[in-house]
Amino acid sequence: MERRVLSQTHRGMARESLPSRKLALGALIAFGALAAAPLSAQAAAPAACAALQEKYPDWKGKTLVNAINPHTPGYETIDPKDPNKYIGFDIDIGEAIGECLGFKLTYKPVTFAALLTTLAAGQADIVISDIYATKERAKAADFITYSKVFDGVLVAKGNPKGINGINMSMCGAAAAENTGYVEVPLIQALMPECKKAGKPEPTVQLYDNNANCIQAILAGRADTYVNDVNTVDSAVKAYPDKLEKAIAVTIPYSVGIAVPKDKPKFRDAVLAALIEVQKAGTHMELLKKHGLDVNNFKEPDILTAD
Amino acid sequence: MSLFLHYLSMPYLLEGIELTLEVTALGLGGGLILGLILAGMQLSRFWLLAAIARAYTVIFRGTPLILQMVFAYDALPHIGIKLPAVLAAGLALACNEAPFIAEMLRAGVLGVDRGQVTAGQALGMTPSVLMRRVIAPQAIRTMIPAFGNEAVSALKNSSLASVVAVQELTLRSTQLASSTFDFFSIFFASGLLYLVLTFAISIIQLFVEWLLDLDRAKDGKKGRERKLADYLPWRRVDLATQLEPAGVTIPDPVQAELTDTPPLALTREERTRRAVTIARNNIAVETKDLTKSYGTQKVLGGLDLTVRIGEVVALLGPSGSGKSTLLRCINHLESWDGGTVRVGGRRLGFDDDGKLLSPRAIANERATVGVGMVFQQFNLFAHLSAKENIAGPLRWVHGMTRIDADRRAAELLERVGLTHRADALPRHLSGGQQQRVAIARALAPNPSVLLLDEPTSALDPELVNEVLEVIRRLAIDDGLTMIISTHQIRFADEVADRVAFLSGGSIIEEGPAHEVLTNPRNPLTARFLSVMEADKTPEAVR
């Protein structure tokens, strides 16, 4: 019974955190301008997009597959009201790019670690799933970066271990992470340092989605979970009595859209379309729509292995 | 609770069941097909096929399913095979299930009594008929529980398809949990959905077991019918003994009839006349210089035997003297190292150039030449009624119509006095009755020679006579050519025209039955006979 009450509280909290729910709740008036904004912004640059479609005609009228790890509220999850649909910032920005280049997107949900392998196997055409663009990952795919990274440190309420970042305060702690996350090597790099300082080493527990990492802290199996600050915030909103954000840390990466290495033309087309989408103001509007920090905004760059 | 019910009835999750079932069905169906091929390869007489199947089993049984899923989904596209996610997952599951199913099939096949297989071969069944009519029906019955197990495990394993983006129940549950944070309500709901599915599989399994239960009386005439309810876990019906054979209590009319008949032993004049007639007959069976060894142990050492049409030859000798091996060589159930065997002038199992034929061709030849065989352990087909044991092979091997085969079976059952037991399963018949059915089965295709391998050795003493009586009539009334290996000295004396005494794989003494048995020349024969007589004494006193 306790769980039921709890869960409903969580639902309530989650509802408040998600603008889409606010819309459903009738706060349409307040958000009307915002919701309409992307459309009018999009309409502002039809000529540029038409020119791009002429320059890159290969994808016009096509339906492409976007591989996602739909476990990151705010960026990509299924829509709790219509679970056959996906919602989030990444979903919307991908569709804005698609609209500009004239293609539609379908979604393929995979584990985080499988995002790039799915792309490399040709089972997907593009990956827009809050994935950090690193040199290491660029060996498997080309990236078009579009967002800065701020990480949050999720801990149990009251921060009993006093963790304040990926630093010596994490010695001896158990960190839950998603398989394949960039935070994993950062925490592993702490191990020799802790040892040198005569402290116990941190341990890393690998899970295959965001929800399982959060559950690990709730169950007392892990002490911390370091991930994108917006993800951490939504977890705290869902379990305000049990979780808190210790601190935000800066991670030297950008979030990127991954495309196959052997399709530079597609990479260039996506880059050009993203520039148009940003120019039209859509990028910024979408950040606001999904309750994300506007400081995440970043002008696009290409990241490749060489 | 209300959240739990909300997710339990959520169409999004229920639709996931469809994909779960699709992947399971592909895995099980594909696994069954692949498993059949694998099992066939492993049981094959070609070693290369068996080795390939072994290697496959080692690889696919020895690696985790999750890797196979990822391989089928992400690696195959690199060699140009890009399957949709459901198919890739189904393929991986099928490849993974196949070795397990193959082992189940193999265990089922190997579990079928070897004696029945030999009996089928002796009746001239080709390997494929044998598989279809004798081995498969029995193997399938024993494999159902294991197959039910496999189906449940495949259903649960299908959840691993979530790693290759198949939107089945587990993937839908985790995505839903990520977007709503209702972790436990969702997983309890999807757990219950899995339970419902596996429960349904259990029900199907029990139903099929009941459907194929041989004791489920089809005509309701005898015994008590086994109900589906008997399979419920809390029922304690002893599946093995509760349905006690009704036959034990039914008085056996033939028994009385047989004991009333005066002894059919021939007089001395009749014997002489028979001997003269037989001496003029053609040769039915002839072995020349037959040799065979198992490793270093010699079983047959240059054995010569000639049997003429209408002649009854009794093979005597201690256990291990080669009697059974000789009989099995005559209809080529066993191969030998040197020498020749001719039945009706033909070298059974070899073509005109003396080359060994395939098992299938040997089977066909057995059926045409007509060598019937009766075994010590009866070897009736356990899943067939007495009548079907006789009629079945007539249809499958000799192409008789059902009506003709049934008529012939009824005729033979009457002859061995078992008309009233026509519908009984072998396990509901006494040993003597089983052996009489086995004799009827061997006689059904009108064989030119009947081989009997210690036909009464496995019988309780009080059941021996009913079987001997049937054999005696065949010899004297029907003039059937028979070679009988036996320990029944008195019976040999009464029925056989000639006895051959085997020791160490050769005939050390042979001659007219009465002469050899009453006046043996070889000391070994004499000693064997005196031991056998000594054994008999207590019975004689009684």
C-alpha cells in the first residue's frame, strides 16, 4: 500500500516536471506561444531548407531509422500517455532536421551500449540519443555535436557519503552507471588515485538503462549515479523524498548526433540542416519546451576519428 | 494496486505479448526443424554429418543467447543478410533451441527399446518406415514433458530479444518504467503476463499428454478411462499400475484347449517318412564357413549349416555358443566377417556382384525373401494393440489394404488363441500371450523360414507350454521351415527333425533329433545334456 501512495506521488511529481503533461492538463494557454513558436520559426526558413533538399536530394521522401535508448526523460522516452510514441528534446530536434531535409523518422529502441553497433550494422541510419561525442566513439561513427554537457551527481537523500563530484570524495563509493557511458572511464581513472591516497577504490556497477541505475540507489546498492544533469533532475523530481542532486560537474564533451562513417554526404546534410534549425530558433524553443537548461545550446561541429 | 491493474490492462503491454509470442514461435518452430536435422545428422551412419552436428551443438549450446541475438542482428548485416529485428531474434532463438531440442529428440529415439527396432528390421521395415511407425510414435510420447519445458524456456528467453530492439513485453516494460518511474507496478504486471503465458503452455502440455496416452481407452470397453483431471498435480493416480491389465483375470480359452490336446509327438514311422521327404526338398537356408568375431572374441568359427524346406532344426548349446548370432546372421540383422549365407538360394543383403546393399535395400530384400523372426523378449511394438502389431507391418511393408491386413491379423490371432485380446496393448498381456502375438506377427507375411531365438526363455514356467504348443503345430500341421534355438530338450526331441549342437561358434555334433539327444557322441554334448536333464529333475519329480 505504501508503494501505491508513493508511486502516485511520483506520478504527480513527474507530471509537473514534464511540459507535455502540462499541456494535457490544460496549461495550453500559457504554453501556446511556445508550442506554436517552432512551427512559425520553421516556416521562417523554408527557402533555406528547400535549397538544402535540392543540394542533398538523396533522403527526400525517405523514412529513416533513428536508434535511441529511450530511458532518458526529457531527451527520449516513450510517451506515458501514448506509449507507442516517443517524446523528448532529441525526438523533436531529429524531426525538425528531418523536416528540413524532407525525411521522416521511425525509432528503434536499443540499449545504450548498442546504439553505435546498431548504426554500424546498418540497422539504423542515425542516432540522436543524448550520446556524448568522444574521440573513442568517433572510431565507430561520425558526430555532429549540438549540445554542451553538464553532469549531475545523483545521491541518496542527505548525501550520506558526502560525494561532491568525480573526485576523491568518491573513493570507496559504489557508482551506478549505464554500460558504455563516458562517466565509466572517468570513475575508473579514480581507482589508482584513491589507492595512492591510501583510500578504498570506488566500484562501478554497470546497468543497461537509466531506470535501473536510479533503482540501484533507491535499493541502497549504489551510492551515486553521475549522468546528464537534466536526467538527474528528473530523477530527483520523481523521488524527492529519497534522492537529491549533490552537485553539477562539467564534463569535457559535447552531445552529438551519430551518423555512419561511410556517409559523409549525409553527415554534411544533417549538419547543414541543424544550422538552419538553430538559425530559425527551433533549437532554443525545444530546450525550453522540454524544461532543459538553455545553456546547453551549442553551435554544431563535426567530430570524426581523424 | 490500481496502478498495477492499470498496467496489467494497458494495450501497449498487451500488444507486446504478440511480439513475445512471435519470437517464441519462430524460435520453437525453427528450433524444431533445425533440431530434427541436427538429431538426424547425429544419429546418421556417416561420421562427417555427425561431426558437423556435434560442432554446431558445442558452439550454440556453449555461447549465451544474448550474444547470438546481437550476432544475428548486428553481425549478419555485415555479410549482407539484414533481417528485420523479429526475424533476427527468432533466428537466434531457433539456433539456440536447436541443440537442446536435438538432444531431446535423440534421447527419445535412443530411449525406444532396441528389441522393437530389431523386430521391425526383421519384419522388413526400411529405416524410414521404422522411424515413422515404430520409433517416432513412442519417442514423441516420452518427449512431450521435455518439449513443454523447452517451450516455457523459449518463451522466457524471448525476452532477450529486447536487446535487439524487438518491442516485446520486456522491452516495453523497461521503456515504460523509464518514462513513468512506476518501476515495480510495471514489472509486477509484466511478470504476471509472463506467468499467464507459461501457464497456458503447461495446460497445452497436459492436454497433449492426455491425448496421446495409450491407456486412454478409446472404445471405453475395458478398464476405467483416464481423465484429463488425473493429470492435475494434486491427483495421485499411479500412472504405471493403477490401470492394471484386465487380461490377467480374463480366463484364456486357448489355455484349456491346448492342454486337452493329446501330445502331437510323431511316431517313429512318421519321423522316418518325414526325413525321407525332407531329404528330397530344396535347400531353404545354407551357411558356409561363417565366421564372426567381436574384437578378439570369436563368436562364429567357420559354421556350416544346411536346412531344407519343411525341416525343423533345433540349435542347442550353452549360452554364448553362437546360437543367437547365427540366427541374426541368417536374416542379416548382423553382419559377419567371412563366409556366405544363402536363403532360398539368394545371398540376402548382397547384390549380384557380392556388394553389400544399403539398409533400405536389405530391408526390402528381407521382406521379399521372407524370413520371419521370433525373439526371446517378444519385442512387440509397445504402442500398438495385438491386432495392430500384426496388421501394421502387413500394410507398411507389404502394401496390404487395411481390410486385408485386419482380416489376416484376425485369422492369425484366432490361430494362436488370442481373438479376445485383439485390442489389448502388449503391456496388458502376459508373457506367453505376448510371445503368441509375436509368433502370429512373424507368420503374417507367410515367411519361407521362421527363426525362433529362445522363444520360451523369458517366460514363467507355467506359460512355456502354451507357446511351445503353438510352435509344435506350426511344425507338424503346417510343415513350416524353422530354425529354433532352445534349451527345451524334450521339446526339441518332439518337434525337431534335426538338432545341431553348437559350442564355441561351431557345430560340434548334429543329426536326427532323437538320435543325438538320446545317444550323444561328443562328450561336450553329453555333458550339456546331462546338466540340462539334472536341471529338469525337480520338475519331473513334481
